[in-house]
Amino acid sequence: MAKFVVTPANETQREAWIGKTIPEVERVRPGLWSIPVPIPINPLRYVLVYALELPDGVAIIDAGWNTDEAYDALAAGLGVAGYAITDVKGILVTHIHPDHYGLAGRIREASGAWIALHPADARLVRDRYDDAAIDSLVERERALLVRCGVPAMTLDELAGASMMIRHMVSMAKPDRLVEDGDDLGLPGWDLRALWTPGHSPGHLCFVSPGRRLLFSGDHVLAKITPIVAVHPQSGPNPLADYLDSLAAVRKLDVEEVLPAHEYRFLELAERVDYVLAHHDERLAEIEQVVGARDGVACWDVATRLTWSRPWETIPPYMRRSANNETLAHLAWLEAKGRVRRVAGEPDLWFPAAG
């Protein structure tokens, strides 16, 4: 597939991404700020928190991980814009992954701000982040990995791979539930929610038709594609949800995309087309691997795919993501009648006509 390169909205921000540094706090437009908040031990390095000026303070889109470094960086960035943490009136969380949701509770404690989530993600908060429920989630993940054919020697390590970042989230139930199409009611902003499930069941983008801006969260990024995976908290066919969501945002009339990672860019429709083509290629590759074998487990399919690095060099927690992404593509192919599954431990995948 020919590579498509988007036009950065800010070349300096793109250079920071390429140079593996943290970009500067930036006044994007009047009343709108971009604040990079560092993510520890993660190749993404930072999440871009957007601060929207209000008559009595600011609302922010996403929050960062719950670390002192992240909290201090957010406070310093708000200071550049002339505000403090205590001026935050609302936190619009695109989705409940730790780098977006983790710091929200701590900010609310300091400022009294409300936290907003889509109901589909709000339903997942307790099982994902409550200490009393987390063991059950790990066991469900382990059972899923067994059905994928993950080797016994790595099963426990992969099932509990997310536990190393569990402490970087301050669990906080949302104060507001935001549905698809809701007007956020922020004075001076015509901000509307767009439900874009796939990366998470309740992922939200936020669009400002008047300013022709899309705050895309992890849904559409400048260079990488978000993880879309089957896991215990996903729907049965998250890739179908994601592809439908991409088609929905492609129709938007916006001139700039403000993602949660990497850098801001201009060509939304062209970037969406590129991501759709990427998934078409991946689906075809997986279908080919399944067709070349007489019954194959998901894990074995994943080990035979093209990744950004050799399989043996991929860390365990990323191998779990790769496996679960592969499962999402298999589930999509199954729903389309292009492969079939024979249930077991592990499930085995065959060509549809086999």
C-alpha cells in the first residue's frame, strides 16, 4: 500500500514527535490550547490535552495518567495559558484508557470539575479499575487467551500484563454521561459529541462545526492506527464498530484534526481512507494465513503476520495486543462469512468453504 503522509498543522509539533521529544504548550487558536502531558514507559510519550477557555475557567479534553509528573505538567501547561488546575470546570474524557482517564479523578478532587464519559465506557469503569473487581477481569482475559491458543508458559504473564499500569489511574465515576450527538453546553463553544466505538466501546470524538475542528482522541491519528481488539470488555465485533465509526467521521466538514497523540493534521478524509485501506490489507493477509492451514489458532495467526518489528522482539504486553487485534480481524471475517470458527481450547479457524 502506498504510504500517505498527512500535512501537519504545526510543523514544530511534528518535529517533536519525530525527534522523540515533548512538544511545547501551544495556543492553537484563540481560546484553545494544546498541552502535552507525559506518559511514562510508553512509546507514545505524551497525550495532548486540549484546554478550551470558558468565561469562568477551562474545560479540558482528556487528562493524562495519574502520576505526579503528569499532574505537574498539566498544571504548568495550564499556567502558560493563564489558568490553574482549580480553574478546570469540566473534563471531557474521550475514552477510559489510562492515558486519557487516569488523572481525571485527581483533577476533580482539586477543582470540583465534572467528568464526562460515554455510557458504554462508564459501564466498564468498576471492572477495569476497582481493586475488588480487577481479579475477575484478569481471569476473563486469561480464558480468552486460552481460546486463542496462547502458550501455557506465557499465559499468566499476558493475562496480567495491564496490572503494571493499574496504579496510574485514579478511579472516578463520571458525573455526566454523554451520548452521540449531544451538545456539550460549553459557553462559547459549539462542541458536539460523536460516538466512535472501536478502540473502546464508548470512545468519543468532539466536533466544533463552527470552527471546523475535530478532537479525535485515539480514533484517527496522524501516523499510527489505534488498537482495535477483542478483549473481555469489548463487543464481539469491535473492528466492525471501528470501521463504521471511521465512515461517520469521514463525512465531517473539518479543516483540522486534533488527536490525542502525535500531532495535529489537516486531511481527515484522506487519512481515514488510508486507515481503511490498511485494515483491508490486514484482513486479506489474515485470510491468506487461515487459508494456508488446516485449522489454526488465533495466536498462531498473529505470529505469522507482518508487524512493525520481528515477532520475537515484541514485548509480552504488546504480543497480547497483537493477538487480540488479530482476533478482532478474525471476528470481522467470520461475521462476513469469509472464515469459520470451530470452538474449543483453542478455537480453530478455517477458510469459510473448508
